[in-house]
Amino acid sequence: MSDAKLEAREFEAGTVIFSEGEDGVEAYLIVDGYVAVSREEAGQTVALGTRAEGEIIGEMALLEDAPRSATVTAQSAVKVNVITQESLGSMLTGVPETVATILTQLLESLRNANDLIGMYASRPSQDS
């Protein structure tokens, strides 16, 4: 794998890094801080989780060339390294096609799981 030079970027706490539905042209490797991942379901904001140092956000839209499936908001000061389609292509140079197929299938499974989490989390409670 090639070592691509990645641009550093910083976000203040409370900053929306990207929003659900936007075109995804970059992914971000979190270098410091943490973020919240959420999406809208039936008019409600549904928390999908948090991501922190060493994790990547935005990879699904970058690899699938699809709109963002969630909104990511900085929960602290956040430092990231930006991964563009070009830098990702450089990193994947020489990777066997089978590995690329596995990545695509994993991302599809993750997107489906996020859809299910959002759907179930937005349903009214049966305990009322």
C-alpha cells in the first residue's frame, strides 16, 4: 500500500462535520477527539454511536459514491486527517480485487445495519 499524504483539519466542539444526505467526497481519520453519529428517522434524531481517535468517519459515502447516510457532529475539539478519493485510490494501489469486493460488501452490510438501527430506534415504545 502506498503512503498518501493526508491533509490535517480541525473542528470545534458542536461543529457538524458532515450532514446526512450530502455528497460524500471525503472520509476522515480521527486523530484526536470524538464525534457523535446520528441520523433522522420519522422526524426524530436517532443516535447511532460515537467515534474516537483511530476511527474513520465518512468512509461509506466515499467508497460507495453515495450520499452521506448519517450526520457527524464534533463532541469535543476534533483533529482529523482528510482522506480523499484520490488518496484512497493511492492507498489501495496493488490491493487484490477480492479485497476491494470484501470492503464493498462490508460497507453494504454496515449501511443496512444503520438503516435497521434507525428504523427500530424511531419506533414508539411498546411499554407506554
